Amino acid sequence: MRPPVNELYYVHDEGYSHDLIILFGNTQALSAQGQYELCDKILDIAEDCGSRMVITIGGLKRDYVPSSPKIYCTATDLDTLQETMRLGADKIQGRVFGVAGLLLGSAKLRGIRGFCILSETPGLYPDALAAKVALEFLSRYLAVAIDLSRLDTAVEALSKLMGHLLHSDQLKKSRQPGFI
């Protein structure tokens, strides 16, 4: 068990042309009002720091386990969307829910550009592969090297675990009467 958290990290590196404010959260507000309040506070801080771009990351739930998750994006404006599509993203059809969508929509109302990265996932467990694909896309967009070696380890471990679970499930089914 982990306590609910939403933390902001400020990253300044002379080697890059831009600073970053990174939001890490393992929970969202339980009410619509709480989500709006959280997003407004985050954007207030971002504006006070001079932010000109908001990027959110989330998962796009699928009814299957994608072997190579695709990246989908939506954006506050057509130019930003086209920029993400040039980097290999597909345009999402539909809505982005939760803080990932609300931050983006609220940013647009404040005149801040942005986009949302959604990586395909079954959404049933922490999906290291979907996270890796999203971070690889973000790395290309920002032209910032991200060390994904620990995430690679998690992808391998999750792949092995899922393989064992699938194999175990198939064995159970094969022992049931009437299985063909």
C-alpha cells in the first residue's frame, strides 16, 4: 500500500533549452470539483514558473494485450497535434478522462499549448511496456535522453509473469472436463 500523492518536481539543466516541471501522482481527486481544484493549483504553479507547454501522459484501455503498444495523442491546437503525429503518434478518437484530459483542457483555456500522450494498455495492471513506449515518445519530442534501463527490467519481469499466468490458465482449462 502507498499513500495517495501528487508531487511536482522542477528540473533545470543547463544542457537543455527548457526546464521541466514534472507531476507525479498515484491518485486523482475523487470528485469532479476536486479534480478541477487540483488541476487549477497545478496550472497556477506552472504559470508562475513561466510554463508555456503542458504534456500529460496516460493509458488508452484496450480489450487485448498489445504486443507493441501504439501512441495516441490529442492536443490543444492543430500545429501541436501535427507535430506529435510527425513523431509517430496517431490522433485519438474520443475523449481523454481524468487529470490527463482536464489539465490539457484547462491549459488551453489559459492560453497554454499542450498535448496528451496515451499508450495502449489493457489497464488491468501496472503496464511497464506501455509506460516505456510513452516515455520513448516523450524523449523524442523533448529531445531529452531518458534512462529506461530500470523500466526495461520491469518490462521483462512483467512479460515473464504474464507468460506464466497465461500458461497456468491454459493448464487449468486443459484439465477441465470437455476442454478441446
